[in-house]
Amino acid sequence: MNQKRIYQIDLFRFLAALAVMIFHYTFRGFYSGKLSIIDYPSISWLTKYLYLGVDLFFIISGFVIFMSMKNSTLPKFIVSRISRIYPAFWVAVTFTSLVILFSKDPKFIISTKQYFANLTLFNSAVGIENIDGVYWSLIIELKFYFLMGILLLLNGMDKIKILMISWLLLSFIMYFTGSNILITKILKTIFFPQYSSYFIAGMIFYLVYDKGNSIVYFIMLFFCYVLSVLTSLERIVDFSHDFNSPFNPTIIILSITAFYLLMLGVSIGKLQFLNRKNFVVLGAITYPLYLIHQNIGFIIINKINYSMNKYLLLISLTLGMLIVAYMMQKYIEKPFAKWLKKILSKNIEPKKSALSSLADNTMMNSKS
């Protein structure tokens, strides 16, 4: 297959972001710290599981990022990731901060130090809280980018099977190992075993898509699936405590299974009927939608309160966020990202970094 863009992926990641938004508005906001004052008991028994949209997104990320690395270089990869992640993020952080400041909602507080620290996306490393809770997943994404950058730096694409098997094996070991030992803590921080199976699975799904079926790929996918289920079931122990609400393990397992089957369908070409070019718009607004919806949505819900039907409020708020995300992507993020990519390309891409040169020399010496 030589298709440059897989439009089903755009649809799936949009649905994943939409699911997370509904989870926040109908369950998380009310049941975790009463960030939202409106409860939706008639649907929250089901929408409480929509947080799993993030899990699907991680699989998609593994697929898409690995696909973008084909015939890429480390400088190009760095430029593409920075220009993709930061422009929308900076806009979202600023937008959310302004809404918090002007709303004067006592549930949401922000400081100048917190704002500037959040702009770096490394605020958690110095103990500064995220302005919006959804940013936690971006840290996981950055760790994945870091590992993929190391892969490019060391010219490891030709050994990708061995490297993925090693990462998967290490993830299993870390899953069954306590975090009391310092080296284990460090390894868990770098390799994030709680979510690594999703990224590895996404990469394997791309290999199936690009190279064709292989028994090795399907064996690896099976073990990725097992680890995904184990870590997901482990997570609901904390969720049940934090939200004071039980989670059904069967629904979790069925959801994870559905995600794997969905991506398998993409990788073996069984979902071509969903391959429609107009889905690219949905894919484009996914990231800004994910970034801006949570705390701003909670503030709007708390301001409007019960002055309108809560289900009408939910529908209106969802549609409103979709419109804002579209406007943000088209008129702010897209031109800003294009400008930033142009600037970075001039300063990074033409110049081989010292690390890249060192890696090349190492490879040449090993071959001589």
C-alpha cells in the first residue's frame, strides 16, 4: 500500500477525543472533586468508560508516528514533532488561562509561574501542576517521541523488531516489579510500562499495514494486547477509589479488544469503506479539541448551572467546543505551526547535530 494518508485514522482519533470530552462532561467533572456541578446519572454509568478514548489514541499515535518516521531523519523528526505539538498547545494554555482568570471560578486557580512553566510542557518535572488535567497524556507522548528520536539517532530502524520485543519484554518485567528500587523507578519513568503496549501495538499495526502479515507481528500483538488488558484492569482499581464508583472489568476488556480489532482492520485493509477524504477535517480538529475542552467546559457548565436543561447544555457545549476547535485549528494553529516549522527547518534540518554525526561515525566504524 502506498497511500500517504489513511483517512480512517482521522475518524478514529476524532472519535477518541470526542469520547474523552463526553467522559469529562458527564462523569469525571462531577465525580472527581466536583469540578463540574452537574451530574448525568442516566448516562454516566456508560460514559464513565469513555476515558478509554485515550488508550485508543495511544495506539493510533504509535501507528502514525512510526509511519512518519519512514525515510525520516532525526532533525526532520524533531522539527515535525515540535511544530505539531507546541503551537496548538501554547494557544490552548493561553486560552484556558485567560478563561480561568476572567471566570473567577474558585475551583480553578492559576499563577504566572504556573502559566509559563506549562508552556514548556515540562512543568510536572519540577512539581508544577498542569493548568488543565488533559495535559498528562502529552507527557506520555513526549516520552514516546524521545524514544523514537533515540531510535533515529542510532539508526535503529533496521533492528526495529528486536527493539520492540525488548521494550515489550521490559514492560512486562516492570509491570510485575515493584517501584521501591531506584533503577525500577527510573526505567518506569522513561519507558512508561502502563501505556507502552499501546504504542508498541500501534507500531506493529503499521508494520502489518506496510510489510504485510507475519506470524511474528501477530505474536507480538497478542502480548501487547495482554499487557494492555492487565494495565487497564490495574488502573480501574485507582479509578474506583478516586471516583467512588465501580468499573466493570468486562467492559474494559471488551473495549480494549475492540480497539485492537479496529486497528487490525485498518492494517490489513478491511476498513477501506471508511477511507473518506472528508475525515481529514475531523482529524485536524482533534488535537485542539482535546486541549481546550476540559476546564473551559467545566467553567461554562458551572456558570450556566441549571438555568437550562442539562442535556441541552451538554449538546450545546459539545457543538460549541467543536466550532472553537475548528476555528482555532484553521486560523491560529495551522498558520502558526507552518511559520514555526519554517523557522525550525532553517535552523535545525540543514545542520547535522553533533549527536547525529557521532552516531554516523559510530556506525561507519562498526562496519569497517
